[in-house]
Amino acid sequence: MAESDAAPTISKKCGPYISSITSHGINLVIRGLVLFFIGVFLALVLNLLQIQRNVTLFPPDVITSIFSSAWWVPPCCGTASAVIGLLYPCMDRHLGEPHKFKREWSSVMRCVAVFVGINHASAKVDFANNIQLSLTLAALSIGLWWTFDRSRSGFGLGIGIAFLATLVSQLLVYNGVYQYTSPDFLYVRSWLPCIFFAGGITVGNIGRQLAMYECKVIAEKSHQD
Amino acid sequence: MTLTEKLREKISRAFYNHGLLCASYPIPIILFTGLCILACCYPLLKLPLPGTGPVEYSTPVKDYSPPSSEPGHQQGDPSERPDWYLGPPVAYIQQILVKATVSPWHKNFLAVDVFRSPLSRVFQLVEEIRNHALRDSSGIRSLEEVCLQVTDLLPSLKKLRDLLPEHGCLLLSPGNFWQNDRERFNSDPDIIKTIHQHEPKTLQTSATLKDLLFGVPGKYSGVNLYNRKRVVSYTVTLALQRYDSRFLTSLRSRLKLLHPSPNCTLREEHVVHVHFKEEIGIAELIPLVTTYIILFAYIYFSTRKIDMVKSKWGLALAAVVTVLSSLLMSVGLCTLFGLTPTLNGGEIFPYLVVVIGLENVLVLTKSVVSTPVDLEVKLRIAQGLSNESWSIMKNMATELGIILIGYFTLVPAIQEFCLFAVVGLVSDFFLQMFFFTTVLSIDIRRMELADLNKRLPSEACMPPAKPVSRSQRYERQPAMRPATPHTITLQPSSFRNLRLPKRLRVIYFFARTRLAQRLIMAGTVIWIGILVYTDPAGLRTYLTSQVTEQSPLGEAGLPPMPVPGGVLPAGDVKLALSVFPSEPVQLSENQTQHGQPEPGTKAEVTWGVEDEEIWRKLSFRHWPSLFSYYNITLAKRYISILPAIPVTLYLNPREALEVRHPQEANRYHSFFPSSLGKLEAVDRPGEALPKLQGHRDVTLYKVAALGLASGILLVLLLFCLYRVFCPKNYGQNGLSHSRRKRGDLPCDDYGYSPPETEITPLVLRGHLMVGCHNSPVACCSQPVPHPLPACTEGSANLQLLHFRLRRDSSGIFDYQESWDQSPDPKNGLEDPFDNSHPLKRMLSPLQPLLFCDQPDLTSLIDTNFSEQAKAVEPEPRHRAVCSRHKDTGYNFGRLVEKVYEEQSASNCMNFAGFPATHGQAVSCSPVAVWAGDLESSVWSLDLRGNLIVAGRSNGKLEVWDAIEGTLRCCNEEGQSGITALVFLNNRIVAARLNGSLDFFSLETHSSYNHLQFRGTPSRSSIPSSPMCSSNDLIMCQLTHTVPCAHQKPITALKAAAGRLVTGSQDHTLKVSAPLPWVSPVGPWAGGAGVGGDSGMTSLPGPGLWSALCWGSVQHLSLPAVTLLGAILQGREVPDWQAPSLTLSSLFLAQDLGCGASLGVISDNLLVTGGQGCVSFWDIGYGDLLQTVYLGKSNESQPARQILVLENAAIVCNFGSELSLVYVPSVLEKLD
């Protein structure tokens, strides 16, 4: 078919099932949108998690507290998650080693749950000191990768994402664009990379699953044809 | 390596044994597991119910001092002390409970007088409290020093700014409604409105401003127009920062001195500390809900993978139960060993489930269902278990390792989580091994049973006989195997088009899932939940109090339910007049002033136990919401509530009159026709209260009427909707099929089960043969080799009747009944003589009858065969016609004739000719002796005209005269049993057990008329109807043999459109090319063309079609073959979809267990018989159109035979009855 040269990597993975380049593009857009909304949603929810405990009972601005942080944070998270989620399957294809480990929605859900749990722990559990917090979170993140990913590429990409994201957020803070509510600067810095790493792994997992779904749909379609 | 291998081997063996054990004793093991779960969950009973209800702890007020903040040195019994009782409370709450009444009560007082003057005294009281100061040696202490100083209200509470105190003592009283300004109060024209102006209009929230300021629940305050007790109670609530016992004692004694309550028996012994748990705000709720949604998605995606089991839902439920109960067990075990959960259970629960996971369960299921199906259930379970044993153990070890690592983080919360997770993992493993495996084995067994039931009619009854012939056949098979020119492949049924429109599908979907009902139910439950939850003094508070009462922390003397205070009789004059010495004077003055002769009703304020802790009746949110207004949270903190100070106020009528607002008098004037001062209208004001009551009742009635009207409207609307959607009167004649489970219903691939029909099948109970079978009516044309193993005994007989009904165009039926013989063990035992007298009978056309006028032959039914035989014996002389064979059987003719005579008396039809002709014994059934046939049984039967062809198990083909019961000819050339027979004009085609086809030709050696016999409407013409004369010599010759038409026994044989169709147990269906000697135009043309062998040789030729077919071809219905033939003939028709679709739908019918028998009604309608029902299918699309249930009870009876009549009615046998089903009109429309 005509699109085989345009999308060689896809056809390598999905076989001769791609019917047209447009459907692939549309699928890409749909996947990006889904990932974007997942990212926005997770950002909002996890931001809520980070809100300090002992808020007053039914504070009047509880609804607005969902959007208490700067308005551009959730869209940024959404965009980042879309990029990461598309990057992971793309990288898999480029490396030529499709991710086969636990490719099921139930596993993805488990991964998301563990990610939320890591956030929960970082927000709610009282740690003795920051070293402990960092170590625990790092162990948890590595455990997340080992349980749900186990691919070297995923690990590398996760590390890269964590590094980049931490750098960007620190730059933002230095320049005063954004500031943490928590005064403990070290505290924030210690948990950020772990969260970013776990988030990268999670979103990559979702993205891979979505990409697989696309392949399956295309395969079915071609079968029907 | 070897160690690992050894370990692996051992684990696998252990799992294998365990699987065997579980599958062998499922019920005891499930019971054992249930007991284990219950035992492990037992410690959970000691834990308090989860929830946000406050916890109480009370200490004696005597020498109370705030607890120290360090847990080390605490006074009192440490075992009773809750762990939250540390440090000073957020605040001490001192309530001054005021009960006030106007006494004596004048009958001309207004309803507002009940509370206006009592409320007016609150200002004075508040002033007294505010100005109270304790002077002692250490100086002067005022309230300002001890009270809780509050700052700003929250910014969002601007509108309450005037009502709640700011920047000062937190002192609440009803006077806050008027900014503690008496003048405002006095000038307030409408107190009720002022009080209620901040009440929420819609949903009642837990703590309203009125409750906050009054300090008592709204209904206890008595501030309303319908207060019959005329006692108003409210509190002045004081929040104290520090506990100063001397100050409080002085305040108490001063207030008591000022406003004594003589009959007050309130106990003032305990300080109650109320600890509030964490409140879940929306900010915390959203992440929680998110985690739960993720959890449910995880469970959904996991359990969706369960496949290939009998009940997916059941197994999914079992999996979830496994995980949940393992969590409960873990919490229970941890509690048992002294670890109390401190984490928020609701928060960590999803994570625990995710950590434990459903993976093992799924792996187990997958492994078990992937074992070979033909193994025994036990072995399957055991094998599946042992296959996965290694990975299960490995996973578990890994998870335990990870959790152990988590345990060494030394963070208490994570450690606790890990502890729970470890115990949960172990108990989950235990439950998987015992509970889930057993459930799985039960499920697999059920599935196996279901499979068996499905296969039962076809293969399960196949006797394992004839191995020799089979092997012979196999040898010849390659040579004879025809080259198949075309293979009809069955398309997967999911690609079939759907016949029903989408709209109907959606509606059926709604109906099937009962979506609307469930939504309404869920809505109702939620609504009730909201009601209960928001009820300030409702179930929740009650429950909370109960819980605290149960727990050792609670106070012992808590009254469980509020007791309504009694109203003292009016005549009780035990007034505390000494309190206000001047009042009697005033009272009398008042009376004299108004010239009222009789004294008013005197009231007394009573104090009871219910007043002791009036704050208990407040919402449990009362204090948290009060403090939250000042941005003080009570979550995880406690407040101490000091015993209330009782204050009793008696107000004299003059006071009440003084504070009355002029507008009030005017407003309520309408209720009181008598003016204020007019004392002559004494009686009238007394009616005021009932009138008000009546007013309220009217409102009630209005509401009720409105509700009723809207209800009726709703019902009407629904009825209209129902009429729109279901214009027909469905279900009017509906049988009750409530016992049928959904799973039993035949349904198509989509789980769609069409509505059970309204058609009531007509049951032909009156037929002669009906009752005389112990077993259901079987049919003689059924291929006999398998269904009746007892056939081979040949020692007994059971009359099996083949009943055919054909309906003429004139609407007149004729009957062709033939009796087959079949063993009846019971009869055989009873009457050995009868064994040699099998009955064979043909009832020639009787008096033509309309169907409804059919004589009732039920009286002839006699199951007692021995008596029957005796009854027959005196009558052999009557059977003159049948005398050719002396040792005859039984003649039904006479009996039938008798019945007909009886019936004709009442029947308008003319039976005159009957007695005359019956002497000729035309209708008399011949009785045949099947000499020498005891060792073989009849396997197949066909009949044409007056000839009956019977195929026997020993391969003999016999031609009988149906009327006279004589054996006309016999052919014993074949050795293999004849499983199917078909008359093909002058030929007989016999299918044999060894898969061969034999063609016989029938020749007569005299003038031969039509063998075709048609019933004639007039009885008198019957003797002249063309018959094969008994004088003719009939020859039956084997003309041709197709040696290996099939590799397995042929079970079905039909002829139509000049073709033969055979179905066999070798899963093939073969259609022959048009047989050349069958002329499509004329009937049988003598013996001509018999010699032409071309027809037979062409059988394996290119015209033969072979198709991979379903299970085993059991039944072929003639029109189906016609259809098939027609379709196959249309080879040039480009639409090749048609034949395959046909086959796919047949496949569908067979597959779903509906296809014990089938018939084709029209080109696209197929009817199949199932268990107690017949189903109509659309051939072209394979859709199930309708199911008609034949009876209520005999569900197990399959409809084995189906005969399609010409006018789209079908006859099927059902148990011992025949049912006539008219094809539903819906189907007619589809045509």
C-alpha cells in the first residue's frame, strides 16, 4: 500500500494491516487526546492529594482548590503525558523490541493505582526525614518499573524524563514563575524526580497499551475487509 | 539447578494432590473455608464501626483536670482511657439550658405568645452571664478570661457576620438573631421569619444556624406556632478556653439562685469528651474516589479475562470474594495479635487489593480451562494447578520479598501497610488454594454437565457396537471417498447480519437488563441514604450512640431514645410561686385587670432525663461545623462538654402581653376572631390551635392530593408508553414460565432471547395413542440405532405411534396412524404372551372430522396391557378380516367404533354410514405377526399409501400391507441394520448402519394403481379409494448399492427434488445429484427405469456435495432438503452466501441444543424443537425469532418430532402429547 513507506515502523509492527495513512494519523491524534486528558485528570487529582491535610471542614473554596495551582499546570502535565505516552511505543518500534511484558488493561490499571499510591504515600505518610522519603519513593518507583515495565528502554526514558522534568520545574521555581506552597525546598526536590519517574513509566504503559489497541483495531478492520 | 528442579517437582506434585482433593470434596472444603474466614473475621467485631461519628469518653466532673499531653502519666484507669484523650480539649462547652413557659396560660393568648416572651428573657440572661465575675482571693476573674476567644469568621460567611460573635467570647444564644439587642427583638414583627431566614431552603443540612444558636434541635425548642406544651427551651452556649472549676461553679450557683429549677433532677456528674474523627472533605474525597474508580477498572479488566467457564459472573464474584475476604482475614488476624489498624482503612484498601491482585486467580482459571477437555474434572483441576504451581509460588515469593523490603523502610505507616499486605497475601493464597479452586472445580463440572446434556441426543447414546463393520468401511474409504467439488464453509456466526432493527434491540437490551428498574432502585437507595445521612437526629446519630454505648468508652447511662416529655395536666397548681414572690400578685392583678373570672391554665416546666444531655440530640456535625466557621477544625481533636446548667423561667401573662408586637396581634387576628381584650369570647380563642392544626392538615392534604395526581399521571404516561411500544396484548394468555432460568432459554449469540411468546400451543390430548406410553411418544421415522438401546431386546413391545396430520385445503384432516413396535419392558414382564403379539395398526381415514369435533378417545387409553389382552380375547371372531393370521394381536376397530357411536349421538355430523361400512373392516386395523423377528427390532419405517416399509436391525427390509397387516415382501440382502428409509416413488432407499445406501425397487405383477393414498372427504368413498390390492404380488429387489456413502452410520435420509440427502455421524451431509430415474413430472412410472444405474453411479460423482456439518446430522426435515436442493441447483446464482448461511443457521440451532428436531416452514423460517419448546429461526440470518413453550411443567421433555403442516402450523410431540402450534403472526409478517 501507499502508506507503507510513510509509516514503515507501524507496518513493521502491525503487519500489512494499515489501511490508510489518514487512519493512522487519526489514531495518533486520538491517542494523544486520550493521553492528554489522562494527564490533566491525574494532575488535578494528585494536586488535590498534595493539598495539606487538616483543611477545615468544607472550606468554602474547596471546589476552587482543585484549580488552586496555576492554571497552566494541568495542561502542561497533559501535554507532557501525551508526549511521553506517544514516545514510549514509538521508541519501542525504533528499537525494534516491542513491549510484550504484561500487555493487558488490568495490568495498566494496576500500574496507575500503584502510581497514585506512591503519590498518596508521598503526600500523607509522615516520614522522619527527607532522606527516608527520597529513598522510599525511589524504591517504590523502581519497584513500579520492575513490576510493570522491565524494559531497559523504559527505564532509560523514565530516568531521562525525571531528570528533564525536575530541571524544568526547578528552573521555573528559580525564575519565580511557579512556587511551591511548601516552604521546605529540599522536601520538594527530593520527591519530585521519583514522582516524575513513576509518572513517566505509568503514562508510557498507558501509551503502549493504547498503541497496541490501535494495532488490534486496524488488524480487525483489515480482517473484515 | 537440580535443587530447583526437585523443588519444582515437589511443588507441582503437591499442587496436583491438592487439586485432586479440592475437586473431590468441594462442599466440605468450601464449608471449611467459610468457617476459616468467619473465624478470622471474628476479631473484627471488636473494632468500632468505621465512620466519622464522634467517640465519647466521660470523666467525673469532680476534681476534673485536663489530661496531660504526654501519654506517660495519666490518671485514671489506663485501660479505659482512649488514646486520643491527651492534652487539653479544643474547647469546653458550657450550655445553659433554659426552659421557659408562660404561666398561667390564658386562653386568649396568641400562638406567638408561647415563645415571644420566653425568648425576650434571653437578653437578660446573656447579660447576667457576660457580667458574671468571680471574686476571690486571687482577684477578679471574668468570663472574658476563661472563654474561648474567636477571631474572624471565614470570609465566605459574610452573611452570618451579624449573627455569630466575632472578636470575642464564643457565646451563642438565640439572642444573636437580634444582635443581642432587646430593642431589635421588640421591634421585630415576625420572630419565626427572623429565625428561619437562614434556614436552607432545599436540602436540610446537618447543622443549621437555628440549631447552632438555640443549641437544641429545632423540634425541641418549641419555637413554633403549634407548640402545645407551651414550653420553650433553648440554650446559651458558652465555649471556654480553660477549665476553671471555681468560676464555673460560681456561675452555676448564681444562675441557679437567680432562676431556680426546683424539680430539676439533672445529674451533673460527668464531663463528656467528644472526639471527632477526621472529616472527609471534597478535597480528600476526589482522590479517594479516583483510587476506587481505578480499583474497579482493575477488577473489571481482570475478571473480563475469565473465559471458557460456565458462569463468568460466578467466577468473577468468587475472585472478588477471595480478595476481599483475604483482606478482611488479614485485618482480623492482625487485630487478633494485638495490632490495631491506625491507618485509614478506606484509603489503603484499594492499594491493598491492587498489591494482592487478582492475577493468581486468573492464571489458575486459565490454566485449568486449558487442560484437555476430555479429562475428568478432578484431573483437569489437578493438572491445571500443578501446571501453574511454580509460577504461583514464584510470584508469591517475589511479592513477599518486595513487601519485606517495604517493611524495612522503617516508616510506621508503610510498615503497617506491609504487615497487612503480607498477612493478606498469605490468606489470599490460602483462599485461592481452597476456596477458588473448589469453586472452579464446581464450575467446570457444571460446564461438563451442560456439555453432556447438549450432546446427549446425538452422540452420548451411540452404542459402541459394530467395530468390525467400521473397520471394513475404513479400509474401503479412500477409494470411495468422493471428490468434493465445493466445500461449504460455515461462516462465524458473529458476522451474520442481524434481522431485528436497532431500535428493538436497544429496547430489548433495556428490558433484558432491567435497566430502568435498576436505575430507579439505585436512585431510591441513594435518596434514602441521603435522607438518613442528613437527618440530624436520625438513624446515624442513634447508631453512633449505640456504638459508643457498646464500646467501653461510652457512657453507661445514656438514654437510647428520647422520651417525649409529658404534659402535666392543667389543673396541677404546683407552681413555683415562691420563686417570684411578686408574681401571684401580678397574676391576680392581671386577672383582675382583664376582668377574667377564671384562672388560666397553669403550666409547669418539667426536667427529665431527656434534658440531661440535650446536645446528644444535636447533629454530630453540630460542633465541628460551629468551630469550622471560625476556621478551627475538630478533626482528630476533642471537645469537653460540661454538664448543662438548668434554668427555669416562668413568665406571667402580663409580661407576655407587654412584649407582644402590635403587628403580630393584627396578623394573628384573623385566626382569632375575638379581639384581644374581649373576654366574652373566651371559648373562641381556644379553637385557635385546632384551627392552626387544621390549616396544616389542609396543606398536608394538598400535598397528598398533588402527589396522588402526579402518581396517576405518571402511571398513565407509562401506560401510554407501554401501549406505544407494545401495541399487542402480549402476555394475556402467557404461561407462567417463572421457573425457567434465563440460561435455559434458547438465545442467539448476542444473548438476546426473544420474548416468550403469547401463543398457546394447542394440545392434542385426545388422541388414541397418547396415554399408553410409559415413555414419551417417540417417532417411528426416527433413526433408531441409538435412541433406544432396549430396541435390541425385541422381547417386549410398546406401541409407538407415528402420527401424521395433514391438513387439506378444505380444512379437513385425515389421519394416518401407524404403530411401531418398540420394547416396553414393563409390559413384557407382565404379559409374556403379548410379546409375540405386537400390534400393528393402521387407522384408515375415519369419518372426516373437523379438528375440533374430533371424538374423545381418551377413554380408550389404557396403560394396563395385561387387562387389555384379556379384554381382547373374547373377541377374536370379530376379526374376520384379520383372520389370516390366527394368533393375532389386538383389534382396535371395535373400540373405536363404539366410541364413535357414542359420540355420534351428540355429534351433528352424520355417522350413519359408519356402522354399515365398518363391517367390511376397512377401518379395522390389521394385526400382523412378526414371526421370527424377536431377535431384531425395527429401526426405521416409512409409509406410502397402504404400504409400510420397515427396516430392521438385522438388515432386513420388509414391506407390509398397512391395511391388512400382511407381510408383502421381504428383502434380506443386506446384513447391516437399516437406519433410515425413504420412499422415492416406486423405490425405496435404505441407509444402513455401515454407511452404505441401498436402492430397492418395488414391482407389482398386476395392474398397479397409485400407491399414493389420499384421504377423501367422504367416508363412503374410502373402500373405492385406490389401494394396492392384496392380490398383487409385490417384489422388492435390490437394484443398486452405494457401498460407502458415509464412513459412519447414516442417521438421516431424506429425498426431495429428485435428490437424496444423507446425514451421518461422520459429520457430513451429502446431497446427491438428481437421480435420473426420478421423473420430476410424473409419479412412479411402473418398473421402468429401474435398470438404469446411472442415478446410482452418479452419487459419488461431481454432483455430490459434501459439507462439514454440525455435530452429527440427526434430523433432516424434508423441506429443508428441498430448500437445500433448490439452493444447490442454483449453482449459477452468484450469491453463494445463501447455502452457507443456511448451514450456519442450522448449525446454530443444533449448537444451542434446540435442534433435537427441526422443520422448515418457509424459505426462511426454520423451526426447531428444544427442551419443552419450539423455536423459530430465521434461516437467512440465523436469528432466533420466537420461542413457544409447549407446556408449563415438562421442561425436560424435548420436542423430538416436528411436522410442518401446509398452512404454517406445526405439530410436534411433547412428552406424551401432541402440540399444534400456529406460526406466530409476527413470523407471518416477516414473510
